[in-house]
Amino acid sequence: MKKTIRFTLNGQAVAVKAESHQMLLEVLRDTLHLTGTKYGCGEGECGACTVLVDGASVDSCIYPVFEIEGRKVTTIEGLVGERNQLHPLQKSFVENGGIQCGFCTPGMIMSAKALLDQNPHPGPEEIRQGISGNLCRCTGYVQIVESIARVAEKESANE
Amino acid sequence: MSELQFIGKNHSRPDGPDKAAGKALYIHDLVRPGMLYGKIKFSEYAHAAIKHIDTSRAEKLPGVRAVITAYNTPEIRIGFIKDNFALKKDKVRQFRDEVAAVAAVDPETAAEAVDLIEVEYEELPGVFSPDEALRADAPLIHEFDSRGRPKKDNLVPVPWNFTAGDVEKAKQLSAVVVEDDFDTPLVQQSCMGTAGCIAEFDLMNNLLIHTKTQIPFLAQNDFNAALTAMGLKGRSTRVIVPAIGGSFGSGLDTHAYEYIAILLAYTTGKPVKIVFNRHEEFTALSPRQATRTHIIQGCDANGRLTFRDVRMVLDNGAYTSWGATTPSVMMLPISSIYRVPNVFYQTTIVYTNNTYCQAMRGYGNPQAAWAIESNMDQLAEKAGIDPYEFRMINANVPNETTPMGLNITTCGFSDCLQSVARELDWREKRGKGRSRARGVGMASLFHVGGAARVYRSDGTGVIMKLDDFGNVSISSGGIEMGQGFTAALTAATAEALGVSPDRVTVITGDTAICPWDVGTHASRGAFTACNAAILAADKARQKIFELAAEHFMARVSANLERRMKKQQGFQAPNLDAVGNPTASDFDLRQNFVFLKDRPDDPLLRVPLDELLREAHYRQQGTIIVTEAFYDPCHEMLDPKTCRGNISAAYVFGVQGAEVEVDEETGKVTVLKFAAAHDVGKVLNPQTLKGQIYGAIVQGLGYALCEEYKAHRGKNLNPNFLDYKILSAPDVDFPIHVECIETDDRQGPFGAKGVGEPGLVPTAPAIANAVYDAVGVRIKSLPITPEKVLAALRERKNKIAKEAEAAKGGSNVR
């Protein structure tokens, strides 16, 4: 049976009708047409569908949409500012070679955001742990870790 | 050539921002009006006769628009030797065989309908290894070949044999000979974005298909053949390739699911989308072939290789893809890596009831390198020579022709060996870490670097179009799949034409717009397309300079006049001294046309866009569009002798690792990884290194953990929990990559192809390091803790037995 779910999506209040068996990913992609969040496995193993729920990174493909009632959801689209201004993490991925095919990128960036929000100065080991749930087949992670480290360095420099 | 402005420098990928923002559109993200969702019913047996298919319950399900089988659709033959069918009739030969399909209004209904299809089978005895399949009494997988002639055995009729010199004589004369067997498993490409397509027809019955492919033009050809089979001869196909979430060879053939989407779209008159879920991606796409290699190599007393004898058996699975031609690439290292005068190579490809295989990044080369490079270390040890020195003694050199007829032009092999040895501190570490179970090892690679003529044409076309605003769009038949094609072509176009990279837009992946290209494979994308871009840019520059001869001075005068009006006291220079320049007097750089002999005079230059508008907006005006078709100067292999210069250039590379082995658990830990690749010329350091890092990590997966496991043809690990690819915490060691520039004359700006090589020698480098660390040689991939532990135990038992025997012996005495 369909139920109306109300939550905050990328800073705006939304209400969607959803079935109890539906996962957040499906609602984001098919109902709300936010296709930046990717389907990679549907089993919570690859991280391509990572979004933030109340600031924590979750696999939206196995996150029941009914659980989202009243919470704050941030997707990759929500990181882009006015006039297409990329978020520092998005910019860093572009500038430091953190992107190849790009399919893991949105989820990877969302995990990186959750990490930096919690720990603004992670070391390389902490960065690798922070994206341990996000698989990438193109980059070997080297330039992804660099992309995240550069943002962390810049934030330190700005403090 | 004047100093390069963009080539060799870091430039962010033009496709980066959209991908970072989640705006790039992959097949999963595309929706067409009225679109239906297709779903395939796969076989429940590895080998069985189809007795009856009941689709009636599925047809009655509300929301279902079509249910198709081989019995209500035209027969469409597919595959490299047309031994496969879009939908299977009479019998199934593998678990993934497509027996029926549905189109429905939503994915859930389609899935429900597929479950309602009932298929009655009669199971047949199956064969699940080449050994079983080659037995005289083995059941036949194909009773007839694709021409309808009865088959007597399970051999795939694609034999590969190569002979040079006299191997038997060389064996007799060699000082040292070593032989062994090496196995590789099935591995899956594991693209993050799964496969899929949307097929639709217009009212003229022309096909439009959005699909994830690396070969849009060969796919167009395949789909046109399907239209003919469907009674639509003469109708056309347009292939559009959306953003690709990784491909790694999985897009080198057309697949049954694409033809099924076409059949469903034609049946329903609606666009039909089929996208694989992860389970289907693992079970219904084609992995890299499993191989068994018997190798014998020998050398003389000075450590010079005398011969190489390689006999390989490939498990083809039930049908034949282009993967059956991977031996043509395996043959390259087998015949030509290191200088070896006598070579014998034979490959037998065998049908089984396993999943059918396909090419994957490296196209057979990783399997060949696994055997050759493991065996090189065995031979070096027996000859009493350090494996690095042994490789140096035998390394190829520039300007030599190998026994296969490969013309090696540039060759940075020795530099690569030295780089890796230096980086690993080889002399200090090799053979000295046994007490701490630490070791170093290395392995080399040889691959095509100047495209590869595996098809009649190895060409690629580009169209270069300049607009009124000085912007350039270049359409190319190549494909961006993450490797950095767009970035390379942008830089090459900017460099060759004389405009800034932000003026360049690369357009790919549309057979209606882009000129023909054989496919993005063989590490050929940047090599061929950038060469084509240089040719098209030369033509465009010639046209621009002809326009300049006509309009340049008029524009300069007009600009000077305008400036005099605006700026009081401005004195225009006397232009009489310039005279009437001709086309050959001009140059174009950084979006400005100027006189070659006055490059620094700011008053004597005209912005490109201004010149283009001047030439366009007048009576009998003109615009600039040029094209070029580049086909490298290489040749197809002679089908009888397998000789021929298959590539316009060749690449070399060496990789090495320092590892530590946990003798309690058998776990191998990489402490450091070093790679050196002869790349010709670095086009973009960032994207190039990114590609090599990524390939190394794929290669480490092949070395340490990846294996597509099956029991009697049925896949057992169709998910990322059970099929382990490396994750970020696994890559916690430094990876050093050095690019050796050899500046190849055939390459664009000197560059050679480098997309695949990064994973070719990775696994044997690890195995050789493991041997150095603990003295056990693992001969079948992946090098799992279980295998290492078993080998350590076996070694321990052997040593104990020998000690016991020695003790017993002394007692007797």
C-alpha cells in the first residue's frame, strides 16, 4: 500500500508516495528523477548508491524508503551550488584525476563528504577506510585518495 | 615541431565536471517516451533439450506487452562464427542461455512475467572442462557447425599455430631447459555500470539503439544483419553510446540481450529497455577465458634464450565471441618478448557447457604473460642467473624484427627493467628476505602500441568543424569509457590546430554523426584518433590560411581603423611593409591567426573567430569543415603462417613488487609496487598515470583474489561479496609509476597505446616475489592464502622427508 513520505531532500521539503517494499534509491531515481545516485549492485556491496541521511553515508539501495520519514537526505545533486558551482570535493575529483568512467564517483564523493564532515583532517589510512564501502574498477583508488586528501589539506590551510 | 603547449601537461578531463555532479547520463539514466522494460528468461540447465515452453500465464499478466521465444520470432544468429542465437531453440548449452523474454510496462511486472514462463527440459550430459570435452566419447555441445555440417568433436574451428626456427633442435642444444604448467581462472570485467540498451524503431522500421558498446560501427553492422534476418533488409541502424560505466572488453561483442531488446521493440512498436542487474552482469555476460598453458623454455650457458615452446588450451564455453581471436595477441609475447630465435606456439580452443568467454583488457596477454614470466624466473634460477639480469640479457632492443615479423621501432625495455630494479632496491633485497618471508619479484610485458589489425580495417575517422565563434567540434568514432579518450583528443586537437582546449568539444558515440571506427580496443583509441585529429587539423589550418590570404589584411586594417577612432593619438603602423601575405605566411596559435615572421606583433594578428565570420558572412561565403580517416601502416597476420606486422608500434613495460607472506595464514601482503612503461610520449600525465594505477589494481585482483567460480557450469559467486575486487583499504602500499618516453614516429606526438598493458605483468610479478619471499611457486591464479599455505606445507614436508632420508642414510652408514 502506498504511503506519503515527507523528508528534506537537498535542503528542500518533499513529499512522495511510496510502497513499503521500496528502497530509497528507487524513489530517488525513478520517482524524483535524481539519477546522479547510481545503481551498481542493489545489495549494498558496491557503494555506487551512497547518499547521506542526517549526515551519515548509507547505501540507498538497501535503505527502506519508509525509514526516511522526517530525515534529511543529501544526494550528489545537492552538493552542486548555485550557477553550477561544484562542491570542493567534486572540484578536487575533477582536478586530481579522481574520476575515470565516473560511475562510482557520486557515491565515492558522498562517502568522502561524510568522512570529512566527521573528521576534517583524515590521514591516508582513514581516507581509505572512509571509502572502503565504495568500489571503483578504473582508478585503483590512488587519485581518489589524493583528491580527498587535497580537500582536507585545503580545509586545514583555511583554518 | 614547435614547443608543445598542451600535450604532456596535466589537463582535467572535459567529462569530469558532469560526472562529478552526477549529471553524466549512463544507459540506466535514459528514458524514452512510452518505454517498456524487457527481461530475459535464462536456462535452468547447463545442457538440456528444450521440450516445451509455456508462455500463456506470462502473457495473461496485466502490464505484459510481449512474450517472445525462438518459436515466435525470426532466427538471429550472432557471435564471431555465428554459432550462437539471440533466443535458443531446441536446446540450451549453458546456464545463461536465453530461452524467452518479455516486455512489460515496468520492471516488476517484467520480472514477475519471466517467473510465470514454464520451460520443460530434458537434461543432457554436460562437459565442464576442456579435458572432459576433448574425450572421444564426450557429448557434443554443437551437433552442427554454423554452416549446418555435422560436427565430430568439441573443438572451436579457430586454430592458432605459429612456428619459427627449429624448437626441437634448440631443445637439444640448450644448456638449461625448464618446463611447467600454468593456469588462469575465469575473471569478470566487473564494470561498476552494468550492461544495458534501449532499442526502438521509427515508422520506417529503422532501428535506433542506445547501447553500452565499445564497437558502435561493428555493432551497427551486426544489428543491420539482424534486421535482414527479421525481414527488414535495407533498413538502417543508428547506434548511440551513452556514458559508459566501465567496459574493459565487455563491449567488444554484441550480446544476445541487445538482439532481444530489438525483437521486443519490433514486436511491441515501443522502445524497450533491458538493463542487467548485478547478478545478471556476472552470470549473463562473458568473462575472460580460463587457460591452461604448458610452457618449455631454454637458454644457453650465457643465459641467452634459445627457444620457447607454448601449448595452450582455452575453455571457450558454449559459444564463440571475438575472444576466440585473443590467441593472435597472446602470440605477440609468446613469439616476441625477449629475443628468442626458435618458437613453437599452439592453441586449442574447446567448447564446454561453461559460460562462454570474451575478451577482457589485455586480450589474452595476461594469460600468456603469466606463463612466460613465471617460467622466466624458473629458468633464471636453474641457470643460476639473477632474474633481473636474465631479463636484461634477453631484452628486446629498438629497430629489430621479431620471428613473427613484428617491426619493433622504439623500445624502452631495458630502461623499464632498470627503473623497476632501482625502485625496488633489487640488488639489496632480492634473495635476502627469506628469513622475514619478504621478497621482490618482477615481470615484463610486450603489447601492441600502435593499434592492431585484427579486422580488415583498423581505421578511424574524425570530422572537424569550426563554428563562427572559433569553437571546434571534433566527432570521432572512438568511445570514452573512462580511459581518458576525450581528454586526449581534446588536447591533440587543440595542439594540432592551434586553439585552446576550452574551444574544443569532442563528440563520440553516434554512428549517424561520427565517422567509422573499428572499435575502442587494443589500446588504440588515443593512438588512432589523435593521429586522425592531426591530419584533419592540418587540412583545417591550410583552409584557414587560404582564407587569411584573402581576408587577413582587410581585418587588420579594419581593426586598426576602429582603434584609431576609439583611442586618441593612436598611430597605426604602415602596413605597406607587410605586403600581400600568402597562405604559407600564416600561423595559428592560441586562437589567433598571425604572420609567421611577426609572431609577437599584437597589431598584426586576427582572432580566429573574426576571420571565420569574415569568410562566412559574405556572398559565396564559406565555412570550415574537414575530415580525415587514419588507418595505421600495419598488416593483418597471414592466416597460414601467423606472420605479419600487426601493429604500427609496440610497447614494453616492467612491473615489480615487494611482498611479505604470512607463513601462518598464507596471506600475501604487497609492501610496495613499482611499474615502468614505455609509453612513447606522455599525452597527459594525470590521465595516463590514472590508467596505469587502475590497471595495476585490476592486475593485483587477478593475482590475488579474483575468480569467477562455477560448479558444473553454474556460477557460484555472482556478487561483489563473493567475487572480490580490491577496495581502497586493500591498496595501502605505495605504487610508483614511471613513464619511459621513446617518442615513436608513428604515434601522435610520439605516443603509443597504453590502455591495457598496466595489468599484463602484474600477476607474475607477484608470484615471482612470493617465490623470492618463501620459496614456493604458485602456478594457478589467483594466489590465494589457501594455495600459498598448501604449498608451504608441501615444501615443509618435503624438506622434513629429505632430512629424514638423509638421517636414515647416515644411520645405515
